[in-house]
Amino acid sequence: MRSVLLARVAFCAALLLAPLTASAQRYAPPQHKADWPGLVSGQEGIDGLDSGPELQRGRPAKEMLADHRKLDAALATLQPQRKNLVDAYVISVALDSDPVFGREAREAGKVLSRRFDAAGRTLVFAGSNGNGPSELPNGSLETLTLALARVAEVMDKNQDVLVLYTTSHGAKVGIAYHDGDQGYGLLSPARLAGLLDELGIKKRVLILSACYSGIFVPALMSDDTALFTAASSDRTSFGCMAENDWTFFGDAMINHALRKPQPLAAASDEARGMIGAWEAASSLNPSNPQVSIGDDVATWLTPLESRMPRDVTQPVGKPATDALKR
């Protein structure tokens, strides 16, 4: 009888401990293990990059359906524009599954939405923040494209403004989309410029965080565009290790400069100064962030910035420079 009782106690204890053991296992976000597939053809292997190729490889069908449902729900939340008021529509997207980009895109969405009075007009797309599967629609070229199309439907394109923040790895041909070993693609300057032109989105604040992101300047600069990139066309940016909370550019521009009630150009100057100081202190080759502010930007940016909150919010997360100490 005693042996039976002990067996029952052991069995019950095992049932109680099983969930604890499972929950104690740390979540592992998607990692990049497989080789990058051939996305385009041509003698030099780069034909077709301007069109923005995208490949989904081996993604479970149920996962795809669930993500589409999250995307549909997010797009349905966008509120219409307000008459006689310059509205901002914010899109913040992480195009790589490394958690640093997921964390950065989430906080960028909050900071930009608050600064530009865009509550109800903000979309955030990102993979895991490192703690568990993402609660958001995944960041991809498809979700970004559909979000831009939806924003174009609800905004007044003669009055309202797109505020776009992208964060990912970059190459000398564009911004990389890379989701674990299942999603691959490239957002080229020609593709992003073509999308915005097709949709008629002329008034825009574009903040692009990636290595070599300066290659977007010639394609996207215009009289009605304020464009900020993390690096010049021939330089890398820094801080994109998966375990970081911020890239250098995201930390300086979003987590510090744009939390203050200062003009956008002044915020960019502050961020560039911070980045330069961080890079010099670590003997890094300067990333040389780029800025292009069109002559007509002030006509819509001035009334939009007049509604900025007057108080300063505090930076969150570990400083990007902590990575240099590890």
C-alpha cells in the first residue's frame, strides 16, 4: 500500500513539475542558419534586384494564415484622416528576425506615434523581441507593401504625411528582409520609390536604419520628403547584434533625439553628433548618416510639429554602446 501511495505522489509531482520545466526553457527566436538562396537570375547574379524579390521557403501554412489574420486586423484599426488637420500615419517595420530589430521597431512605433500625434494611425510589424513568439504581424516586404497601400487609402494625400521607420541589416543594393530560414528578400531604392509613387504618397518622413542605407537618397529625395539614413551608401552602421536593444542609429535618433520637443532637423543633428562621438570613442569607421530635407517639407511639417508633446520621455533599454563593452 505504501509503495502504491509513493508512486501516486511521484506521479502527481511529475505532473506539477512538467509545466514548470517547460516554462523554464528559454525561448529561442528564429536564427539564420541556412545559406541565402538565389533570388534572381542573370550572369552577375543581380538582375531583378530593383523589383524587390521576396521568397518564402518552407513556412508552415497555418503560420502563414495566422499572420495574415493578424495583418488584416492591424490594417483594419487605421483611423481615417481628420479634415483640416495634417495627420501623420506611422509605419514601423523590422525586416529581420534578429530580436534587436524587433525591439527597436516596437519602441520606434511608440515614440513616433506620440511625437506625431498618430494614435490610431500607427502600424508596427516585427518578429520576436527575444522573449517569445511575436504578437505582431511579421515584418516582411509583403506586410510593408500592403500597409503602404492601406495608408494610401485612408489618408488625404494632399494633406497628410507618411512616417516610415525601417530597421534591418543592409547591403550595397538595398535593405535586407530575412526571417530566420524561411523569409528572404530585398527592398531596393527603386522598389520603395516605385511603391510610394504608385500609391501617390508624396509627403513623407522616411527614416531608414541599415548599413549602406544612403543608397536610398538619390531615389527618394524630393521637395516633399524628409529622409534620414543610418549610413552613407558606402558605409556600415553599428549595433545590429541580435542581443542588443538598439542599433546605434535607432538609439540616437529614436531613443534620444526624437523623444525631445525639438524640430526634426535638430533631432537629426543631435543623433548624428551622438553617433559620431560613439564611433570615435571606439575607433570605428564613421557610418556617416545622411539627411535630405526637401524645400517644401516645412509647409506640412511645421503644423504637424506644432502638436508635439512638450515634455521629454526617458530612453528605454540598454544603450547601444553596451555592445562594445562585451
